[in-house]
Amino acid sequence: MEISEVRQLFPVTRNFNFQNCAAVAPLSVRVVEAVEAYLQHARDQAYIDSGFYQHADEVRKLAARLINADPREVTFVKSTSEGISLVANGLNWNTGDNIVTANCEFPSNVYPWMALQARGVQLKSIVEEDGRVPLDRLASAIDSRTRLVAISAVQYASGYRIDLATLGQICQEKGVFLCVDGIQALGMAPIDVRSMNIDFLSADGHKWICGLEGTGIFYVRRELLGHLAPTTIGWNSMKNGWDFDNIQFEYRDDAQRYDAGAYNLAGVYGLGAAIGLLLEVGVERIYQYLLRLSDRLVEGLRGKGYRVISPRQPGEGSAIVACISDQHDLVKLQAHLQTEYRIVTTVRKGRLRFSPHFFNTEAEIDQAVEVLPRH
């Protein structure tokens, strides 16, 4: 599929110039049709001969392809927070252990680690500098008591894309775990858990993947299954889980040991359709297209006198572009853009944030820049 064809699958483009996919992205026709097919079958045939859970396994395979993992290393979660909490609560911590992170992380990647402070675990937060999280400072913060580095693949308020391959290598050499909040990257930029030496990854599907809220993926490197204890336990966690009359406490030997019970099947169906579209178009193609769009946006914003916070060095850029102004109230400006021009953006950390996706066009980028007041 050509990127130019993608736009036809997103009806939102007929109503808005939508550049807010780092918040909650719109659904494609394919996602809606997949969810409707599930609902209609459940309504008319009451799950008889449904194959719903077999389909979930096919979606699991798609999710694994998206991040270059083995399907046995992937399961479903309801949110990024849930996946990160599985790691925070499942590892065996000791008093005096520490976690290295950044001070600009989204709360999903903060609160689960903060909760460990009651158990004597310390947080070491690297300060954001001009929209970046300096890799050398992250590496320098790792010491003999560091157990884990918790970082976002792409920062939500600046769009900074960290060099996960280098960071993963550093973590591997120093013997610490790498846990990645992937929600602002998956669907927009390539993630390869193998080459990047990622140990754990969590991401909801409602942003760049363009799936429903409440259904995401969790990855755990298979060699670490024995190190990460399940913290929510139910029939679906067990090897013989479907044999309801035979109670035998034995965890599955794959990532499904972190499942407690039934899946949000409507969400899983939608997630499968969303990931399928991404894979059909090609994530690397999507990323290169979005870099071109965002470069155009950055040039336009700077031309209007706005200060762009988002790093744009090679390898650090993403489709998130954030800018600031000392002359305009950005909250009012964001509302003005949406009310008067149907251009959808948002404000994060005092920054006007744009986040176009593969259904956006250069003309929409140009329109957003054109209607902005000069700085």
C-alpha cells in the first residue's frame, strides 16, 4: 500500500486537520470493521465456533513482528502503565537498589517506580536538556546498585528519540535491565527489541498504532521469564488454564504467564487490524515519511518565529514537534486552531505540540503553519 492510499482509510481526515496522534489517534476503517465483525459474531452466534482466542494468537504474532520478537515473548495489557507495573512489581528488589530514568517521563513511566521507594529503591532522574535526555549522563548514572534503566523510546513532550541500540548495549555491558515505554514510538518509528537489547517493553495501542484505548502489548525477553514474577494471576496464567476442572498451579513458560484471565477481545481485534495496516505500509517507510513532514513543520514554525524544542539531529527526530512562545498563550492558541480551523493539536509541558501521522499531508502541515500568528 502506498502512503497516499492510507488517507482514504481514516475518515477523520474529512473532518479535521488532525495532528494529535501522540495523544489519542483516530481509528481507521479497518479497525472499526474488525471490531464490528467481532461484536456482530458475539451478538448473533454467542461465541459459538468463534475462534476468538485463536485470532488473539494471530494478533500476538503481528505484535511480535512489529518489534522483532518471538510471539512467546509478547502478551496483551490494558495500558502502558500495566506493563510497566508488571516489571516494577515482578522483579526482586533489595534495599539500596536504584533505577535510572529521566525527569521528563510521562507519568506511566514514573509512578510504578516511585512506588518502589517504600521498599528502599532509589530513583535517579537525569534532567532533560533542550528537549534531550543526554545518553552519556544516563550511562554515567548507572552504578553498582543500578538494577534497571527506565526510559521512553520517544519523549512525549519533546519528541526526542533516544538511541536505544546504544543504550541497550550499555545496559547489557553493565548488567542492568532496560525497560522501555514504547507508546510514543510503536507505529511511528522502528523498534527492534533484539538489536536494541531491550529486556522489557510496554505500549498501549491508542497512539501511533491507531488502535483502541485499553489494549496494548507487553514484551519480556524470554530468558527473563524466571526473573519476573507474575503479580496478577488467574486461569490464563497457567499451562493447563483451559482445563477448568483440573486445578494445577504451574505457570505457562511464555509471556502469557502474566495474563490473569479473559482478554478484551474487541480491543485485540482492533489492535490486530491496526498493526496489520502498519506492517502492510511498512514502519520504516512511515518513519521516513513522518520525518519529512515534521522537518517541513519545524522549518515553518521557525520561520514564524517560534522556538522549536524538539531535537532534530540525525537519529533523534520524530513526528512529535513541540514549540514555545513568549508572546502567545499556547493554550488559547491551541483552542483557536481547533475552533477556527479544525486543526487538532495539544499543549504539553507548556509547549504547543504537533504530532501528525501517515494520513497527514504536506498541505495540512502548510495550513497549520500559515494560520499561526507570527511570533
